[in-house]
Amino acid sequence: MSLFIEGKLNAVKCNDCGHIRFPFMDYCNKCQSTKVDSYLLGPKGKLMSYTISYIRPMLGNFKPPYAYGVSRFLAEGDKSIDIMGIIQPGTPFEDIKIDGTIEIVEDKVFVVFKMVGD
Amino acid sequence: MRKVAVVGAGVFPFGRHDDLLYMNMGRPAVLEAIQDVGIDKKQIEACYCGTTGGVGVAHDILNEIDLLGIPVTRVENACVSGSNAIRQAWMDIALGVNDIVLAIGIEKMKDNSMATVAGATGRTQLEMKALRNFKIFSSLGIMGPPGYFALAAQRHMAEFGTTNEQLAKVVVVVNVIESLFHSFGVTDLIELAIPDTPNRKDVTVAVFT
């Protein structure tokens, strides 16, 4: 299953208990039901936190230092989901703002966050 | 349950010992602990060894001190592997399974990410191949526990205005608690926890930029 669908995160919603999680799996990890459907998150989210790593990533074709973080995506009702990903490589660190708005960028390996506003 | 006491301890100096094997570091520490408590090593009835990267190293260590024929169990729980070994030893004694148990905590951090030590390379090649295809866990390649803690700390700082200095003071508070231990005459545990830093009681918040 793909991580992304049309620029959004391909999450999964359980039709039995309503639990939403990412990435897509063909079962619900909360109630173990297999009655699940795709549920798209994003493309915009809020950057909750980030940090800068100075070690070489084991995967991916970018060099340190690089930033990664966790972003919050609104789901239905008052639900929201926090998902980790890398900040788009090449983004100046001073442009990264906690509570800033990010947009999902599709990637083969990672969930990538692009800063689009404060 | 029975009461349990730490009766002896030993430590090998912390450092980047690229040229040493796990058993080279573990052997002196275990010998020191046995000497500290003043028992015959043959009185030790079981061993739990907390390590993430060191597969099979407990056997190497015990072989080097000729302590064979006891149950040896490797305990893996990331950064808390050593603490987990102590817990297992405590359970053995508290529940009356054994009277004297050896708990070891040992690790060699390599020059790469936590993933190299903790997870990914310790798994089989086939698991690694599957892991790479199972995309979300690719995050193993860029993040480790220090990264998770950093994300939590950054959020705390953004939300509550917590400063670097305040986080650093946690270390100072720990140091004050150690001083209290000193005042009660409990020095063995401190030396166990903080080796080779005799002036630690002088720790204050230092430079953060």
C-alpha cells in the first residue's frame, strides 16, 4: 500500500471502532477488525516539534545535518493524529517554525514536511 | 516477596573503546563486583545481561572468569537494557528463585545512528529487506530514542517556555540528590552510577548556546 494518495497521507479508518492510524494496514491495530478503509490526512498539518540530526541517515539520499519532526493532522471530529517525518532537505533551519504550517511532499521512503507558513 | 539488596558493584570506565571487545570491558567490571561483595564467584546462581548490540557477550564475559554452568539470559530493551537486567535479577531474588544474581549492563555505541546499534542491523538480513519495503519503519533510519526525547523537549520548550538552563538544572538536581546520598554515607551507589567523575558534586549549569 502506498504511503500517499494524491499528495495526502494514506491513513486507515476502522469501520467498527472508528480508530484512525497511519500508515495503511489491512486491519485495525486497536480492535483487530479487518473492516477498514482508506482515510486521507492532510495535505496540510501543524509542525508540533522538530530537531536537527548530525548523524548520517541509514536510509535516504541526503546528508547531515538535516531536520526531522512530528506534525499534527486533523481528522474527523476532534480527532488528530501526530506523524513523524523529515523536514524537506534543503530547508534553511531558521525557516523551520514550531506550530508552523507544513504540507506533505511525496517521497519514496519518508514522509516529508515542507514548511509553507508560520 | 523477599527484600533485595545490592551488595556489590563494579564498573569499567565509560568511553569509546573501539579497540576493546565486550568481554574486555565486562570482565574487569564483573570481577570488581565479585571482589566488592566478597563472595566466591561460584555462589552466583544466575546472570542477566542487559545489552542491545552485544549478542552472546554475557557468555563470553562469564567464560573469561570461568563462571560457567549457570543460567545466562540476555535482556534487550534499548536504552534501559541494563536497568531491565537489574529488574530481572531483583525478581529472581524477591521471588525466591535464586539468592545471589549477577546483573550486567554493557554497550558499545558505534559511530552511526542508534539504529545501527539498536535495531536494524541486529535483525536478520531478510527482516531488513522487509523493513525497507515496509516504508513507515524507514524512520528507523533517521531517528532513535535521543531523537524522540529531543522532539518532546522542543515541544515542551515551545509550549511552556522551558529553557535550556531549566533542562540543564535537572542534572544539577540529580547531583543534589547524590549529595544527599553522600550525607547518608551511601557512596557505593553513586560511584556505581557516576564513575570517574569525582568532582561531580561541583556540577552547575554551564554553557548553552
